[in-house]
Amino acid sequence: MHLWASLSGLLGLTGALAFLPPAVAQDRTTEEGEAQITDPNVECSPYTYPPVAQAENQFPPTWTVATILPNDTAAQNRYNSIQGQIPNISPKGTQPQSLTGDFSGFSYPSDDPDCWWTSSHCDYPKMPGIPIDITTVPEPGTLGYGFDDGPNCGHNVFYDFLQSQGQTATMFYIGSNIMDFPLEAQRALADGHEVCVHTWSHRYMTALTNEQAFAEFYYSLEMIKLVIGVTPTCWRPPYGDVDDRIRAIAQAMGLRTIIWQYDSSDWLGNATVTNGNYQALIDAATSGTFNDIGTIFLTHELTNLTMSEAINWYGNLTSAFKHLVPVGVALNVTKPYVEDGYTLPTFAQYVNGTHVGSIVGSVNGTTISTSASATISSASHTATTTSSTPTAGTNAAQILPINSVGWLVITAALVGGILSA
């Protein structure tokens, strides 16, 4: 059973919500039909997507720590095949409290032998053969633009805004959210965004056993493949919580690790804090901090506030940075997925106006074919333009958060805090 609630009430957010027309009958069987819904109360109501419903018993329950399901021989065989690549590093802390970031009582050496980001923000692995974390982008004056924790059940107004600006981004999707809102997940690919993994249940990854960590990756990748039709090659650890053991498992699963340099802290639900962090990033950009190398900023499509703030500050970011591009574009990763037929534009192509690569494929019998274009547009999506002038506490549009069960899981981890030994 799904429980739905507006986070505006939970967090005490203020600001007038945009007027919404009465709900009308909607097509909730296709991505195009779902993308036309601008009332988040309609978009966030449950619906059935047959391919997911039929495969439900092949995946862990949503918002629970993933483990290899009984009789899933494909998953077990894949796990067995990578065990030799996993270093002998123990999980951090003690479950269940460590799952939400409470590592109190856990004794960890001060020299950080495991390159544990939560302990020291280490992003250069100490184990040989593991690629360094991606925390910056090589192009000067460039912001690697992306959002965690999607697909948000009520993100259409936000995605409409990005579409109206010809802007694509890197979307770090949670497997449980995709299972709950598959048509919202499909919109990312249709709009030309880059899709990356953000695990199955959004727990602190270093707290997990090897099998749990593998399963968080495996079932997220399987759900993305089932719903969106592609297999990503990138991921971001929830809360940045990663060490060399988790990096090695991710690498064995074909995933490069993307972190960030600057944090909007929009997930706190405090507009004043978020506005201050956006301004600090803009001040750094305008002062020349990124004249030689670009950066990555942590933001979310988690709630009304996080998406509204992204809309409010968009104009200021585009003024402060030369370019806002998906992380993969900034890295010139033209093949973001395992499958052929899907490409991202190169950085040079993007900054010269080609914001969407080629999308040629089929998802559950539905053919998707999008040719490269200078701006993102679709007859099935209604673009909504919103002022980009930031105003503290303003909700640019009524956008509901992820389902209440998922939000409670994530907030429980957030309030747990990070207690380094």
C-alpha cells in the first residue's frame, strides 16, 4: 500500500502554491500521457504499469534493503562471478542503526585505510585498480548539472521547466522509486536526460554486507532496464557514503562513481540554507574558482522545495557558469548505457546547441526514437516557464515529493546523522 502526502506540511514550508486546474481524465498508460499531467495530486496517485506488476516478485520489496532473492540464479551467478574483485573490508558500523548513518561506537583508524568518504571525504581510492571518484568536470566554467532521488512522483512541472529551457541533466534514480513510478522514470530518457543509479533503497552503502551492496546495484540496474530500457554505467552513493569495498563492487557492476564538490543541502527542507548554498556556489563561479576546471553541485528532485529552488536559481546559475551540462556530457561519455543506439552529445556538440543525443530503442514493445536536436521539445509535453529569480521560501509550482514510505526511509537516515569514529 502506498501513502501519499505533501512534504510542504511535514516540513512547514511556506509560500503560495500555483493555481492548478481541476483534475481531468488522464492517460496513465504511456510515458507521453503521464507527462501531460501537471496536477501532482493526480500524478502522485498510484497506477498500475503491467510490465512492473508482472515482474514484481522478481524484485525486492520497495524501500527495503535489497538481498538476492531466493531462486534468483541469475543474480546469484553474477554475484559469485565478482566476489574475487571485492576487497576484504568489513561493513562499517552495526545494522540496523548504521543503515541510516549512525556509526556511533564504530572504531575506525584515523588514517582512513579504506578511503571512506563519510569519514574524511576521501575520493582517491587507496586500493589499486579502482578509478578515482568523479567530483569535478574537466571543462572550465562548467557545472555538472544533475539531481538525486528521482523519479519524483510529481516532477512533471519541474521537467517541463527544464524542457522549456532546452536543459538536460543527470538523473540519479532510486530503484524503489522507479518501481513505484515507472512512467515518470521513462520521461527522463524521452527528454534526453542521462540516467544513473542511486541504489535500490537509499541506505548508507558502507553499512551493507557484500551481498546487500551487490543486490542494491543489481536490482536497481534490472529495474531500470525493465522500465526505461537501458543499463546505466554510472551511480552516486546516497549521502556520498562509499569506501573502496563499495567502489570495487560498483566497478565490477560496470558503474563509475560520481560524487560532488558543493552541496546545496536542499534536502534539509530549509529554504534559507538552500538559498545560501546556491549563492555560495554562484559567488565561487563569478570569482573565477572554476576558470580552470568545472564542478559538480549536489541537488535533488526530492520535494517541492528542492525542485522549486532548482527552478528559482536556474537563471542565476546560467549567468554564473559558461555551461550547465549533464555530468556525462562534461566527461564526453557519448555512450552512457551498455546498450547500443543510445548516445549523449559530446561537450562540444552540447555547447553548440545539440542537447539531445540519439535514442533508438524499444521499451516493453513501445518504440522510442528521438533524433538529435538543438533544444528539447515534444508535442506531448507542455513546457511551463517560471521566473528564475530566487525568492526564499517560494514554491514555484505545486510539486509533491516521493511517496511517503520512501520519504520516511530517507529522512530517517538524514536525522540519523553521520558520526565518524
